[in-house]
Amino acid sequence: MSELGGVAGSGPLTAATRSDPAKGAVPAAPAAELAEIEQAARQVITALLARAETLGTAESLTGGWIGMALTSVPGASAVYRGGMITYSTELKAVLAGVSRMTLDRDGPVAASTAGELAAGARSRCGADWGLAVTGVAGPDSQDGHPVGQVFVGLAGPQREIEVRELALAGNRAEIRAATVARALGALHRKLIS
């Protein structure tokens, strides 16, 4: 069983791990989702190696999970430059370079924000590709955005930017896991197209 998604020192995160708010436990992502994340991360690293290109990431709701998934793959250091965890709105501007105008106008959960996050990940990490995610994992909606609304930004070597909107269901852990899997899957499909 993979340790993707586990908490440091806690061992693997399995489908049997359940939330206990009194103890602060993290609800588990389904085992199938964890396997999908591992496979997608391997595919992304393999495709980047084949293209001799690099990747930088900017993550909000996933809190570094994409970077963790990528760096668990042997050989990742040849192509994964690194990433930023831009969980707060302010850090989306300060670290990733999202314009204050975009954040004021559209907010932290928006297609425009995801696109600028991806471009910032690419440029600030000195990479060929940028991958970014922003959205609402729950348990509550945010600024009128429903739980499960997620935007995935992809910025490519020719300065092209693509943004995909996802409508995900499940608890907080399931939405976060699905975001990681879908974001890596979208990048992989772009890399092999």
C-alpha cells in the first residue's frame, strides 16, 4: 500500500482510515484513488523525461500533495523543479504572481486564478510546464463557490494556458485526492498529445 496521502509518522493512509473530529484524524481517500494518483504521477514523470522538459507546481486545496506524489517517483528530480503551496489568497499573489486585480475581481477560486497560478508555477520555478490547482474541498462552500468546485491550470512551453473546471463529489479527503488524480491525469494527456 502506498503512503501517498499519509501524515508524517502515521503510516499509510488507507481506505480504512476514518475521520474522528474529536481526535483530529483525517478522513481517508479511497484506495482506488490513491492507486490512480501513483500511476498518474509515474506517467507524468515518464512523459516529462521522454520530452526532456520540466515541471513546476502551485497548489492550494491539495496542500502539496501533487508535489509529494511526483517526488515519490524515482527519477523525478531530473524533471520536477519544485512547487509552491499557495493556500492563502495573499500567497497566490506573493509567491505565484497572480495579479491582485484578478484576485480582487475573480477571487482565489476561479479559472483566471488557476491560469495565472499555472503560469506563475512555470515561470517562478524556471520550468517548461506549470500545473496549478485551486478550489473548494469543504466542508463548507467558499465565497459562493460550492464544495467540489475545482480549477486545474496548465501552462505549457509555448506560453499557452489551459484551465479545466471540475465538479467533484465526496468528503474533503476524497475531493482533494480526486483533484490530485485529475490534475496529474490532465497534464499527462497534454504531454502525450
